[in-house]
Amino acid sequence: MLLRMVSCARQRGASSPQEERHTMKQPVLLAAALVSGLVASPSAKAQNTVPAAFAGTWLPDGTAPSPWSPDAKPNPALVKARLHFARRALRSASLFGCSPARYELINMEPTDLFEGNLPEGKQADEAKRLGFATKIETIRVLCPNAAFDFHRTGDGRLKIAIDNVIYTFRRK
């Protein structure tokens, strides 16, 4: 969790450890509250079974630099990544491979998309430009060493941001 927050702080432009700590102060407090059970999760309880809308094989369908880091370059291994959402596992030869996997289905606002990294004040416009509706159906894959949020677009494709690049997948 802390690694994701440091990554998020750097993506938002923190250039020094002091700025990272300042940028991370609120998320760290929120993380502490979540761990202690003081804040309820906005999502449904994690399940072993993948929701039907996401089950099966997904093929790579392009990449794009993120709006918050337009010079980012895609990872060649992820450009070719295939995904297979299965009961208790996300099968992939890439870093997305995960077993055991648990799934949460979440409805997000544009402000929460890509860990809140869309440009401030322009989240709804950017989300629409990227193909998302007002409410964004997201499947969160919880793995032993990571968590991935795959966001579903209006035309049924999945998008995820990794290292400031947005990867798109289409159902096989």
C-alpha cells in the first residue's frame, strides 16, 4: 500500500522525499484508518469468483500515454499481455499474473479513476475522452503481492494505468 502511495506521489509531481511525505500525508492517514477498521470500504466484499462481465480471456488492444504524464513509454512486455480472469486466479505471463486472486466489483467516479491521477478539475472530461461513462465499473484484483484496478469503458474494453501508461484490453 505504501509503495502505491509513493508511486502516486511521484506521478503527481513530487520531486523530493519531503514533497512525497507531504503529498502522502493524507493517504497514509486514510490507510491507517482503513487498517484499524475506522473507515468502511466503498466496494463490495472480495470474492473468489470473477464477475461474469469480466470472466474469460482479454487481449491487448493498444496503449496510450496517460494525461498526467504524456511522455511515458509503454513496457514492451505489457503491450503483448493477455489476461484470463478465472476463479481464484488472474492468468497472465506478465506482471498481472496472480494466484490466488480475489475480486471486488466497484463503481468509481471519474475523480477516482487511475488512483485519482487524472488532471485536477478535468477528471470528468478526461474520463469521457478515454471512453468512460459517469460511473465507472471497475474490477479490483487482489493478489498476495499487488492489487490491480481494471476499469471498464462504455464500449466494454478494460483499461489500467501502469507506470503512467494506459493499457487497453478487449474481450476475446
